[in-house]
Amino acid sequence: MSGSPGSPGSPASSGSSGSSASSGGSLVRRLVQLYVGLVLYGVSSALLVEAGLGLEPWGVLHQGLTELTGISIGVVSIIVGAIVLLLWVPLRQRPGLGTVSNVFVVGLAIDGTLAVVPDVHALALRVPLLVAAIVLNGVATGLYIAARFGPGPRDGLMTGLNQRTGRSIRLMRTVVEITVVATGFALGGTIGVGTVAYALAIGPLAQFFLRVFAGPTSPGGSGVVAGSSSVRAILRK
């Protein structure tokens, strides 16, 4: 019977095929979005280094460890990310594809960018480079978080501490980042106007670009921007 639910030409069959194709296309889009976001995050971190006006909190630690060990800042970022990821085990956090990819892709992108971008010395160039790096970091954050493959290892550390201790995300983020900055500065990392500008701007920028890059909501469920408690926790200041 041509109109039966299981026949190739039936509405049910066509709807199922369309849904599968749409789902596959959505997965590809999200994967591309994830890795473009992670690469751009690494590029933005490298540009902050080149600007030389102060790094983001974890960048200060990475640079300090680079000064101490002589290892490239990208490799240090990978090592620190892997160590932080191990801390997820007692915190009972579950990493996703984005979490593991974050550890490696960002570090490789940092070193790759620093290898090809020439040194910038003039303040007239370093200031706009700083601004561009912070905005690009916001774009990258929105891209990879909206892809919904799991938070970065450092973000997951904060949300895990929140869940295990009952303390607010704001407090956990503040404690972790102050500790990271202080340690990095003591080791020779760069703190400056860029560090302050990043701290003030990254939250609003990430929220804005998260809304720009968020995919369509699933039927009966809320979208990544409006309804995901983990996303709200990661971006909350």
C-alpha cells in the first residue's frame, strides 16, 4: 500500500530521512564550529602575548612556566590543561570531545601563531593588537561553547569546585584565577592593562557571541544560550 507508514514514499519515511540528514548536517556544523573556535582561541592567546600589555589569567601562568622551564608557551598550555583535566576525576566531572580537544588544539594554535606572527614593538600597534585579541577571544569562546561538546578543562575545574564545595561559581572562579595570576606573575608572567581589559570585557563578549553562534534549539528543550546551566555557569562572573 503506497501510503503505508513504512513505505519509501510515505510522509513518515520522508520525514525520518530529512531528520537524519538534518541531524548529520548539524553535527558537521558543530564540529567545524568547535575546531574553528579552538584554533581562534589559540590565535587570540598568541596575539595577547605579542601585544605584551598583559595576558589573561591562565596565560600569565603559562608564560610564567615558560620563563621557568624554557618550554614553549603552547606546550606549557597543553601540559597545564592535561593536569587540570586530571583534577576532574576527584571532582567527578565528565569531559566531552571539546574538553579533550581544547587541551591540544589551543596549545598547538598558540605556538603556530607565534611562529608566523612578527614581533610588534610600537605601542601604536600593540594597543589595537590587544583589542583585536580580546575581541577574537570572545568570538572563539562563543564558537566553541555554543558547539556543545563540553567545556574547556579550566572551565570544568571551576564548575566542578562549585558542585563539590557548594560555593558560588563567582567565588570559585575568583579564587582559582587569583591563584593562577599570582603564581604566574611570581614566575615571570606578564600582568598589565591587558589583564584588566580582558577581565572586564571577556564576559560580555563571550555572552554576545554565544548568542550569535548558538545553533537551533531542540524541540521540547531549551537552547544552549537560554537553558544550559553549564553554559551559564561557565560565563558567569
